[in-house]
Amino acid sequence: MSYHLNTFPNAEAAAKACAARIAEIMTESVVARGVARCALSGGSSPKMMFGELAKHKMDWDKILLYWVDERVVPPDHPDSNYKMAMENLILPAGIPILHLSRIAGERYPEEASAHYISEIRAEFKLKEGELPVFDLIHRGMGPDAHTASLFPGEPLIEDDYEIAANTYVEKFNSHRVTLLPGVLKKARHTVILAPGADKAEALKHVLEDKANIMKYPCQIAAKPPYPTEWFVDEASAALLSNKR
Ligand code: 6PG
């Protein structure tokens, strides 16, 4: 896995730097292609980063937002990744609602996934069997090295062909819709924000163990020349033998 590791003193500094890099990638994509299609993750780490990103002066009229994954809950539910993004980024930045391709968590899992796939197919004008190329995919990593809603042992980790799917995460008793590895591997830019001591063991395995995406799903990455850029803090980098 070829990657750039950016290590910061604390989570706040990592979030700020990650937001600045995402703003830069979005702007570069708009300049290069007239539009930036970006998929965002949820959870708690992105909250601070989204708040920082909202402060950047961006051409939001040319930026389309998607989700890497979503819990199958209504958009006003406390667990909704959409709700978290709305509160921390979309409303503060004044991003037009029409530029959001929300995963319809209020629907049945299969319907939510099918609807999201058809929306992506239409937006990216995909032929049958074609996968979308996002300009940016922002991901997180769980303490178990999961990313998106691809948890260790999840059979979907071997699906490089479909765009998205619904899955059930036993340990959280949570139905999810998630982008699949084939899409994650095609991103022009991947940014992974993973601060916090609880991520230290997973980060060491992901970056220093041999490739085993079934065990460490966050090893899923685009191939060069499409870079994976990590934004971590000293706490999550603590166990790395090479903290470059
Ligand atoms: C989700 C996320 C998930 C997240 C990791 C890390 O829906 O929970 O998309 O993949 O990125 O669980 O979450 P934290 O950053 O909150 O630790």
C-alpha cells in the first residue's frame, strides 16, 4: 500500500490539516474537470474536520457530495451520517441541498442501496458494469481497522465489481449501506482521517502488516498514481515503527 502519512500533535491539528487538504483536492478537481464529486464518511472523527472544512471559501456550486456509507436510519436520527454532515458542514458552509446525494436511510436497506446505486449511475453517467471514479473519497478507520461499513470478515470486501450494497453489522446491531471496494480503489484521491489512541493498534496493522484486507479492511486503497493520504495524530501513530 503506497501512502503518505501526515502525523500531527493532536486530533485538532490533524482535523484542521485534513480539512485543508480536502479543500485543496476539491478545488483542484473543479479546476481540472469543472466539478468535484466527493464521498464523505461518518462517525465521530469527521465532526471537527467538517467544522474546519466549512470555514474554507469553496466553490460549493461545483462540488457534489456523496456518502461512503450510512446507517439505515432516518436522516434526523442521532446515528445518521447525513445528519452529522448537515450539522457540521452542509449548513455552516451553505452547501446547496441539490448537490447532496443522500443515502435514503429511512427506506428498507435493500431499497436504500438500490436507490443510491441508481442515483450514482445517473450522476456519473455509468454504463452497465462501470464503476464511478470519485475525485475524493474521505474515509475513517475503526479500532478494528474497518473502513466505510466494511468490517473484518465481511464478504463484501471481496466485491470489486458492484457500486454499493447493504449489509448488517452484528456488533453494532446496525443495518448499513456502503460503497464497495471496487469504488474505493478507483478514487483519484483518498484521504483517511484516523486520530486517537484507540486507533493505534489498527493503524500499525494496516500500515505495517502484509496485505490482508479481509482482516484489515482499511488496507483497501487505490493503486498508484492515485494517492492515499493519512491524517493521524501522535496518539494513533504511537505504535508505528516509521512515523514519517
Ligand atoms: C461510520 C463511518 C465509519 C467510520 C469509522 C471511524 O458510518 O461509522 O463511515 O467507517 O469512518 O467507524 O469512525 P470514527 O472516526 O468515529 O472513529
